[in-house]
Amino acid sequence: MPHITIDNDHPGIRGLMYQRPDTARPLNHLANALLRAPASLSPGERELIAAYVSHLNSTPFCSGTHGAAAAAQLDGGRDTVTAVFAGPENAPVTPRLRTLLRIAAEVQAAARPVSDEAVKAARAEGAKDSDIHDTVLIAAAFCLYNRYVSCLATDIPAQDGYYDEAARRIVQDGYATASE
């Protein structure tokens, strides 16, 4: 049961966004910029970083939503996401993405500089400054989103297919319209 009254039927962050459209707009704008705008990392790769951080933060709503969005856009689909959640070191992802997931995990674990070793490994696999920047910002932002959803004890979707429908909506419309 949520810690605050939410006067709509939407689970997770969507319920909070419908409740507070004034805060939803900037949060959706940030998510859209981080996960959908043109970048050297594909939208699927960026969704996977968000899903992985959400998984590490034990936030099932966000890991489910962004995991489904990643699966809809990556080769290997749901199997790739499941493998990353089990441990990126053995997942069927590119070496570059594997090193970026390591960086994301370091960001999730503590608010301190990412290790020189993690950055060096990412650069050795072809990661550009923009890849490292975007990974750190996605991981940091999803720590915020995860805490927003989890700390208010929002509802988890009960409907079968909720996350697949969320992925369809994200891939088609992005995040700018999530609370509209």
C-alpha cells in the first residue's frame, strides 16, 4: 500500500506522475533525453543500463518496465535482459556495453568517482566520453527514479502484460507523454 494517497489506478511511477503532473514533466523530459534522444548508445542499450541499475536497486517496477523496453529493442530480447540481471560478465552483450554496465553498477553502489580501472576498461572496448557520461547520468538518474518509486511504496502492476504494453508505449512515444 502506498505511503501517500494516489487518486488514480496507475502503478509505480506512472501513478505518481498522474498524481503530480508538475513534477512529472521534468522527470519525463529527463528520461526522454537520457533514453530516447540521439546518442552513440542505442535506445535499447540505454534502457538496459536503466533496467540493470533498477534491478540492482531492487525496484521491480522500474526493472520490469525498462527491462521490457530494452528487450523490445535489443537482439536477444528478454533472454539478454535476464542474462544481464544474472550477471553482465556472462551476458550476450558487446564488450563495450559490458564495461559500461560495470560503470553503472559502480555508480549505483556509491556516490564516489567511478574507478579508474572501470573507465580504462570501457575505453579499451571503444567507449567514448559521451558513452561514459551517458552511462553515469543514466545510472545516477535511475537511482533517483528508483528511490522515488520504492520509498513511497507504490503499487506493482498486477495485470499480465503490463510491462510489454509499457515497452510498446515507450518505444512508440518515448517518455514525454507518459503522464498525459
